[in-house]
Amino acid sequence: MEIVDDYSDIIVDIAICGYAAEPGGEISKNAIKNWQIARNMHDYYSGTNSFIQDTYAYPGLDLRYYF
């Protein structure tokens, strides 16, 4: 923002170097196991590789490439 006046003038290219498989699991009658599955899913979608959460702070930011 030191160079441009609006976030829509900024283009960001994102390269994720790590890979995490989408978590899954079968729901069971074990509450702890179900909680762990839910927590793994939450961490997957809101962890450090989740750039979408970061873009909410900068509306209008243009994400050109994601690989």
C-alpha cells in the first residue's frame, strides 16, 4: 500500500510448497475419535496453507495464480 492506493491494484501469485491430503474418516460412536476428525478437518481448511482466510482482510485483492 506504499506504492498503490487500492488493494485491487495488487496482484498476488501464490505457490504452496507443502501438501496435505484432505482429512477424512468415518463417523463412529466414539466421541473423542469424532472430535479428532472434526479438528483435523478444521485445521486443514484454516491452517497455514489456507490463503483464502488471509484474503478476507484485503477485499479486492487479485489472486492471479495458485499452484
